[in-house]
Amino acid sequence: MKIRIGLGSCGIAAGAKKVKQAVEQEIAAAGLDLTVQQTGCIGMCYNEPLLDIIEDNGKTYTYGHVTEQIVKTIFAEHLKNGRPVEKYLVATEKPNDFLSGQVRVALRNCGIIDPEQIDDYTDRGGYQALKQAISMSDLKVIEEIKISGLRGRGGAGFPTWFKWNAARQNKGDIKYIVCNADEGDPGAFMDRSVLEGDPHSVLEGMAIAGYAIGAAEGIIYARAEYPLAIHRVQIAIDQAREKGYLGEHIFGSDFNFNIRIKQGAGAFVCGEETALIASLEGERGMPRLKPPFPAQYGYWGKPTNINNVETLANVPWIIQQGGQAFAAMGTEKSKGTKVFALAGKIKRGGLVEVPMGLSLKEVIYEIGGGIKQDKKFKAVQMGGPSGGCIPEQLLNTPVDYDSIMNTGAIMGSGGMVVMDETTCMVDVARFFLDFTQKESCGKCVQCRLGTKRMLEILERICQGQGQPGDIELLEEIALKVKEGSLCGLGQSAPNPVLTTLKYFKAEYEAHINQKKCPAAQCKALITYRIDPDKCKGCGLCAKKCPVGCIGGDKKQPHVIHQDQCIKCGNCLETCPPKFKAVTVE
Amino acid sequence: MGCCSEEKIKVEKEKQEKADLSLLGEVLAEYKGQAGSLVTVLQKAQDLYGYLPTAVLRHIAKELEVKAAKVYGVATFYTQFRLKPVGKYVILLCQGTACHVNGSERIETAICQELKIKPGETTPDGLITLTNVACLGCCSLAPVMMINGQAYGPLTPDRALDIIKDLYKQEKELKEGGE
């Protein structure tokens, strides 16, 4: 019997380290001979911390929302008496709804292996794909990737084989493989989970890519905000080197390959290839004109191939199972599976991997369980600051590169943030423009100034100072920013505004013309009131009000003094549900 | 010329000159002559000093033989780098999309009111710095904050304040224990 605990960033934040301590204490106290294995994220973030009991026959019981107290119960009931504690179980042999709709390729080992033990990885066939690739010709490797139809998972969806082939064809004694792990989209955490949960699959993917293009050095450009991921990748590199999967004469061949980590320093624009290269070279991460493409002129002027984490994690699977097996999944133009980070107002938030072509509805409702508190779905944001908001009427859209593009959003790296009726779409557009405006590197005037002007207009609208003509002006600037920007950041920065204008124009008009925020989110446009007929004068709201602007005698209806109200919403939240005396409009 | 701000700059400068530059010796020895190492050197310097004092930036420029303007340009380009000292505890308050739609703004308001500082500022006692960040990647626990590497979520204004109160309590105990 074995105990497995999910120690990804999410798990740790939810208290998994305390759970591990409690488990170890219980084992010591009972004098049991049990292994405790740590693992990465299985994706059920909504149930963290997670604890698996794996019986000798392989039967697995997964407990969710585990606390130190629950650990005690599990030990007393399940381990001692052999009776699983039903009420805390979230999955058993029969997978739950969240897991059953998934097909795991990139995430095949996440939440199963200990990412800090290379043997766990090799036991599941790890590094066999590299061995196989080295026995093939470089062209044959690229051909296999071509058959698989794998496209870049970082956002743009460019065919991976094409990039590899371009870098292979460019002559040069030195070439580089770069893994883009600068996952900057707010609302996306796929790459973090892969790096934390299965770092070797990325290293193996890089080594295979290195073999295919003729590179001997790989660099992982990772976000400094992901300390745990960096820690685990470094351990993985050291272990792989020790075992000879990295280094000189890999598998007895002439192929040499080494990998090092370079920490990013926080700049969204560095997701763009040429900006990333500038950053690797110690410069400000500013993009340059293409061509020449990195495949011709990249890191230090050498042919460089840049792939995203998830793309690389797919590669070993494709080499082992064959390109056909990968291409058998998905749609005609979007093959294979895609990992999504489900977040926002969703019941079962977490990491999911599904075959391309599943509808948004299936992902959100069948896997994600629908909207929190069963509120009304309003939109799903895809593609982060470069993407857009997809409305309810388009929920049947299949999730593939082209269909999502047709809605005005983009597939992006896989962030799916679900929004409900209480989310203001103008505020969402403002939120993203605030982000892109801060992250614009400043090189192109249209992007630098255009995003700033758009943000100002959106801020005005949210503050109730919108004017007739604002919508047209937004559209005009959006077009100019798209046309006049060199890189993807500027070219896509207006997307959140354009999609919300396209699908939620009425909300903009309500803000501008009626000075109302239909979702009751924009502080300047809302008022909190206490219904004197419903208020029993319990005084809870007055106690909770941070500025003390609620007055009233005991057991008498209270009143909010509007001139002092900061609209924090505490009163609405505190008012006992049996009274429901506070309203907002 | 000769205005009070100049005086201020001078005082500030003197204060910063006190940064012990010898701490950097090892880092510079390792990376000197290595092309493209500026970002890494700045990261290591920030680990050593907690922030990047002007004197340190100048010293790095001199030692790596790059223009001071370039060092300053790189240091101000990336959000990771700080040119001002930070508190013992740095709160990274996530303002990612998932946190935003789940009410991160209310958390921010509550923390700001409690600590009487704005995002980017440090409490007068030098204990806590509040910084807004774009995304910590713990979206399913939204809203989230991270304090010195430890993530907390899902937060409510009350829970965030409790965590901060715990920090103060912990500090008090440390102080008393030390005496």
C-alpha cells in the first residue's frame, strides 16, 4: 500500500504540506511500513489538498479537501479497518465526471509520478522516446511530428514540424532549442503544472527536438514567479544528466545535448519569440521585425527553435505512440489534445486535457460542472489578454484553433476563465487593457499610446463618464493598434475590447447612456441600500462597514450614508440570508 | 538647481552608497565576461540586497563594462526588479483574470485599509510590502496572495486580514523570544 499526496503549487497553497506532515506523524505513531509519495497536480484543483491511497492490487482511492483531522479519520477507518471513508472520497476506480471526459497526453504523468524521482518517469516509459528518436534519422523524426499534426500550444498554433524543419535546414555549427516557459497569460497555469508535475517529459521533448534540428544546447526560459517549477526542473536536469539521458553521447550515439534554465524577470511581451531571445541575451525584452525568423537568426544570431512547454511535453508521446495515434484525436486541422486551465466562476476549476473539437459547453458544464452557485453563464474568456470573451450563444463552438479564432477570441495557451452574470464585461475589457497597457514594451507607437488611450476611455466608461462616440472611438483605435504593432502583443491587445463590443454592446451602452452597470460591479455606478421593511436592525452590517457609514438604532432599520460609502460590498455579504435586506443596483 | 529635491537626492544617494558592494564580488566574478548575463546578475544582486540600490547598479555597469543607462533600462523594464527596499514580508496580491472576477479588488481594498498603504508601498515599520502581480498561476484558488513564497487562497477580505494579523503576532513572538 502507498499514500500519494499532491504537492503542486495549488495543493501546497491549499495546505498539502500540513497534510503530508500529519500523514507522516500517523505513520510514525502507528509504526506502519508505508511509502508516502509526493506528486504534481492531477488537475482537480477544486478538491485540493488531495490524498490517494493506493492498495497493493492497484486500486486507488482519492480523498479531497483533506485536513489534518481527516487524515486521522482515514488512518483509523481506511488503513486500520479497511473501510474507505466514503464521505471524503472524490474519486475511486470509477473516475468522476471531472476526469472521465479527459484524454491525457501532455498530462499523462501529472499527479501520478513523483516529479523529483527520475525512476518514476522511466518506469512509465520515460526517455524511451528519446532512445527511439536517436535510432531514427532527423528527417524521420520531423516526419513523425508532421504526421501527428502537432501545432504550437503556446497560442499561435503554428505547425511544430515546420518550425523544426526550418531550423534543421538552416546551416550552422551551433543551434539552440528554447523552451518557452514564460507563461504570462493571467488565468493560465498549464505550463506550471506540467513543469511541476512532469518535468522530464519536457526535457525529453527538448532533447528530441534538439536531435531533430541538430542542436546541442537547450534553454528553458521560465517565469521567476514559478519557484517550485524551477526547483523541480533543476532536479530533473541534474538527474537526467546523472543517468546519461542528457550530456555527451546519449544512448551511446554521437548526439550530445544539455539543458539549462534561465529565469525570466517578469515581462509579458517576452512570450513573443524575438523578445524572449532579447531577454535571454540579457537585454530588455523588446521584439524586432521578422524576418529573419529565429529559425534563421535567433539566440546570438544562431538558428533557434522555440517551443512551448505543452508542445514539448507531447513530443515523447508522439514518438512512442506514433504520429498517427496523435492525429487520430481532434479535428481535421487541430489534431490531438489540448490542456486547459479552467478557472473563474466555475464549480470544478482545475486542469483538464481534452481532445480538440469538444464543444465549449462540454468542457464547461460536463467537465467543469457548470457555474458556481448555479448562476447564469455570461461568457468564457479564452486566450488571456490576446484573446476574447465568447458569449452564451456560441457555447456550442468546438474547441479548435480555427473555430475559436472565428469567434474573435484565440485558443491561446489554454486559459479558460468563466464569467457569470455578476461579471461586468466593460470592466473585463478595462482589466485586460490595463494589463496590456502596462506590459506594452513601448517600441511601437500605436501599441504604446493606443492601449493607453483605450484604457482611459474604458476607465471613463466604468466611472460613469462615458460619452456618445466612445464606442466608435474605441473601435477606431483598436484597428489602428492592430495594424500598427510589430508583435503579437499589440496586434492582439484590442481583442478583449473588440469581442466584448461585438457580443455585449448593450452593456457598454447601459454604462454610457443610462450610467448603469447591469452586472452591478462598477463602483461609480452602483448604490448599496438597506430595505427598511426587511432590515431587523441586527447591526451586523454596521459592525462590518470599514468606514462606519451605516447608522441606526438597535432593532431599528439601518441606513447607509451614501456620501461616505466606499462600495466595498461588505454589508451585502454580511446581511444574514434570512433578512436579505441589503440590495445593490 | 539648488532646490530641495537635489538635497533629497544627495541624502538618498549617501544612504545608498552604504550598500556593501563587496557582497557582489562572487557573482560578478562568476558572470564577468559572460555575454548576456545582465538579467541574471541583477537577479542575484536583488537576492543579496533585497532590492537594487543605485550604487549597486552603477557597480554592476562598471564591472560588466556596460553603460549605466543600459543597466538602468533593463532594471526598470522587468517587473521583478525593485529599486526601493521592501519589507520583511512581501505580499504578492494576484490580480489575474480569475482573481479579478472572484473579487481580488475587495481584498486589495481591505489590505490597504488595514495597513494604510497603497500597492507598491511598504508599511512605515518596514515589515510588509504590498505588490500587485498579474498572475500567480493558482487560479482555481482565486483570489490568491503569496507571502514570501507561500500562497494563500481562496481569500475573503477577513481571511486576508487574519493572515496579516498572524504575521504581526508571529513577529511579536519572535521579538519577545529574542529578548
